[in-house]
Amino acid sequence: MLIGICSDSHDHVEHIKKGVSLFKEKKVVKVIHAGDYCSPFTIPLFKGLPFHGIFGNNDGDKFLLIKKFAEIDAHLHGDFYSFDLDNLKFAVYHGTYPQITESLELSRRFDVVISGHTHEPGVQTIGDTVSINPGSMNGFEGDALVALFDTVTRQVTFKELNS
């Protein structure tokens, strides 16, 4: 199964549209957003995806974000989200406090830990845990990225949205 992973979209409408298009094209079974949408007006752009998200440290009107998620039949899970899929245990945390991210990675409770916050893409294996940061969907001064995670091979592929 293929999972779409993104974070830190920070209101960038064009990159969100490109990411959503890619996730639909790849027929992902689930899309995880690791927080920092910023403004609620961007949430309807994710409509039609199996969309799950958490809050980031720059998300403003949390009540309106919750409402916008509900309007598109998506799921906003608060500050932390864990789930099981394809015999893997996942943890999703924005990454605001690196000590919490590291604790999740070292806990041996999760096969995959997804975080954002730093805007720096990366994959590392810590023991048996794959830790994924998809980078920033916004791109700011660098590459706008999303990631795809294959639950069978446990491989991560980064996709650029700038071009």
C-alpha cells in the first residue's frame, strides 16, 4: 500500500494542489499531513483524499480547522495520531519538540514515525523504526516536497512540487 505524507504547507495553494493531484494519481490509501496548514481556507483543497492530519505549531484558528476538516469528511486528530496499517504501527507528531520526536523513535512502539516542523526532508532508521520527515510542502526558499511511503517495501520516495 502507498501512503502520501506531507507537512508544513503554510497556505501555499499551488503546491497543495500539485500534492493533492500527485496523491490522487498514485492512488494512495491514506494521506497524512503532519501539521502547519496555517489558515483553514486551504483545507478544502484536500477534498477527495483519505485525509488525516494533526496540528502544527503555526496553526491559527484550531476550531475553524476542525470545522473545515469535517466539511470535507477528513480527520483532524489533535497534536498526535497513531494508527495501524498493513501490520505496521504509525505515530504522527508535528515535531515541535525534538525530544518528543526522538522519544517516539526510540520507544520501540512504532514501526514508522512521521514528523515535520524542520522543513528538512529526511529518512532514517533507528533500530527497527523508520523515521520520516517529508520536508515542507510550502517550499519556502527551497524544494517543495511530499513523500510516498510503501508499506510493503518500507521505502520512501520524495516528490518535488516546484516544477
